[in-house]
Amino acid sequence: MKVVVSAGGSGGHIYPALSVINALPKSTEVIFVGRNNKEEKRLIGQEGIRYKALDIRGLNRKHIFKNFKTLYLYKKAYKEALKFLKEEKVDMVLGTGSYVTLPVLKAAQKLNIKTFIHEQNIKPGLSNRLSEKKCTKVFISFPETEKYLKNKNVCLTGNPAGERAVNAKKISKKILGFDNKPLIVFVMGSLGSITMNEKIKSMIKDMIKMPYNFLIITGKSKYFKEETYPNLKVIPYLDNLSGLMKNIDLLISRAGATTLSEISALGVPTILVPSPYVSNNHQYKNALYFKNEDAAYLIKEDEFNKDLVISLIDKIMKDEKELSKLKKNASKLGTKDSATKIINLMGVK
């Protein structure tokens, strides 16, 4: 069986795709269709997956006239996808989000090839909204997503990235130079945030006086140097963060779909600080869902300040019942076999 998997842009779209690919039967021939992007090609290539690149870009919501080029590239990518899917005799296509998936899914639907999409966020992204109606099945991470969809074949599968987290190799606190005190981690996405890093930096003098270990992951391009303390370290990036999450006592994090799937799969107590800079404000909607389920705390970025956060950290860490409740409720929202469910629902054999 030959399966095309398409995704692009952020890890929030790509890692669920990789989780499904890694769970497919070994007899399945997989082709990944993504953007003509060096980093994306490198990431997929190192997994040993065949890569097909399309030259395409997303809509420019600020400068509408620049979208004439976007429309031209879409039409070109659509024609290229039609030719490619015909020549390869593809059996089915799975899209996990980003604008690169739209011409692939539309071309597959034109050719009557089975199409499937997975939506990671509560409110579907534009590409998924434009393609979902004619899809064979639509897979969703949150029950609330169904109200935004017209497709009648909607399946609640959870996010496959959670399965990836469950299978990640556990990282010890000692490797990072910490003792056995509780570990609290700050991470504001893989790229980081200058605004949030400045806010976190202002808290360091208070944090080093607390009876906990702190790890601040700034993001590669937003790294700031800081004196190393016995209980506090600052690093730009950490491979296998999900492996460390198995040893985290409290996480302060953005509310991207992949992060939430890992939090729920691993049952990590969390304070969510959704990014206000993403389309559809989807991180806030994701975080609000977790908050309403008593599975995490929610602080808006403009409300995040030293006094509030330090007192909340202390309050949570000193309350074993609260920590237990957060773990339990987060775990209820997780699905540990999402990729397997998706593969079975697609009918891959």
C-alpha cells in the first residue's frame, strides 16, 4: 500500500505526521509531501522517509496584494500534485495541517483517492477547513472541534504526538546537574519568546531562593546567558524534551497542540501561557479547554508577572492534592494510542 502524508510549517503539524508514519506497517510505502524548505527536508530525511517538495506559501493577511503570487503558487502546486499522485498510484493521503496540504488533498479528491486529515487544535486551521468536507474521515484531538466541521465522519483520536512522548526515552534530572528536589521547567516554544524570556529573567532572584530546581529553556534564537546556580540553569534548547517531561514536577509552557498532547499523555502538572501571536488565537482556546477541565492553570501573557507566578508556583508545589488533581485530569484528556487508532480508521493493512 502506498500512502502520502503531508504536513508543513511548525512541529505541531509535522510531529503528529511522523508519529503516524512510524506506527505504519513496515510494508507500507510512505511519501512525505512538504514545503520546499531545507529544515523540513532535513527533519524528514533523517527519518529515512522519501520527500516530495512543493513550492508554495501561505496567505499574507497583512498585505492582500501579495496573495496574487500565493494563488499562482497554489495552482502550480495543485497541478504538480495531480501529476505526482497519478504517476505514483497512491492509495490514500493523510494531511496533518499547514497550507502545503491543501493542494495535495484537493488533487487527491479530484482523483477519487481516499483523503484523511488530522486537526491538532480545537478550532481547525484554514487548510483543514477548506478540505475537510470531502475527506473520507476527519480525525480530531478535542471533542469540541467537531462543532466547526461539516464532515459527517469525524473520529476523536487524540493527538499522535502524545504517543511519541510516551515512547520517548526518559531523561534524568542528574544529567542536567540537578539533585532530587522537585524540578520546574519554563519553555515558551521551540523558538522561544523575547517578551516571555524577559519576564522569566526578572524572576530569577526569587527562584534561586525557593526549595525547587528550575530549568529555563529560552529557545535557540532567544538565548540569554545567566549565572549558573545550584538550583537554576538556563539553556537554549533541549533534544527530547518529552523525555525530560517524565521527570518534571511542574511545567510553565505555551499551549501549542503538540505540547498539550505531551502534557496529557504524560500527566504533567502545567501552567499554560498561550501565545497571543498565533492565527485564530488557537493557543488560548486550547489552554482554556484544559483550564475548564481542571487539567492546567491558565495565565495570559499580558497578565504574567513575577508576583503572580512565584506565588502560584509555591501554592501548587506545596499542595499534593492539587498536583495529583492536575496530573489525573491532564491524563484524562490524553490518548496514548492515537497513531494506532488513526491507522486502523484509515484501513491501512
